[in-house]
Amino acid sequence: MNPIQPGTSIQEMARSLMRTVDSNGNGELSTEEFTSFLAKLMTGVQTGLSASPAAVTTAAATGTAATGASLKFEGFDFSKNADPAKSAKYAFAAAAQRAGSMPTSKADAETWFNANVKGEMEKLGHKIDWVKGDRFQFTNWQGTFVVDYVRGAASSNPALAWQVE
């Protein structure tokens, strides 16, 4: 998003923000579009306030929040604006942000991943080969990799992470 220019009216800023947030361009904000915007906004705020951007917590209100915890990321730098089509790691993070919640156990992880992340990553060219608990294998232009994506899945303080095996 461009920085605010001197003399820009509130209405002009609102129109610009609407064009940015309205991902399908239909002139209306869906709950999913607004939730995605809030998640990105909160991530930016948390990153800016945090001494260490390695741990970012995002509490996005969605209808799926009852099935998991609010989002907690470790090892992601959201300030670098990575392209999810080129980075499987940030494709995963973007899909998780849209989900608005995260699994809190290995048992829930596979279902959560298949429902919220798999399709989003595949749309961007990151083929998901398999998902088992809190691990998955993907293949893209860089090769084939296995990732453990929930740090401390069996603990009282899990976080979404990108731990390549």
C-alpha cells in the first residue's frame, strides 16, 4: 500500500483501502476479505511493536475460532512481503492467516491443514504430496520438501512454524 500523501482526503484513502482489501473486486467486503485485512493489519502492528519479529501472534475473529487457537507464528518475517507464489512458506502463512485459527494438537493438525491450507497452496503452484498430522510434503519449482508446521503441537503453547526436515 502506498504511504499517505499530504492533502489526501479520508474518502480517497478509504477508496484506496477498499480497492486493496476487496480481493475479488466486487465492490463489497466479505467476512473473509475483512478478516484477512485485519489479520494482516494485526500482524504488521505486532511486528512493529515486537522486539523480535520471529514470534507474531494474530488474534483474528472468524467463525472457525472455536475449533482452534488464535494464530501464533514463529520464524516468519511478515515485513519482507514475500510472494506466496514463489515462497511456499509464505503461501502457508497467508492461508493460515485467512483461516484465522490454528490447530492445537497433532490430531487436529491434519484436518486443519487439509481444510484451510492445502487448496490455497496448490492454487499457487505448491503441490501437496501428503499430509500426516502436523507434517506435510510439498513439491514446487524448488524441489520436494517435508515440513513440520506446528512447533510444540503436543504442548500448551503451540505455534505455526516452518521447520524443514
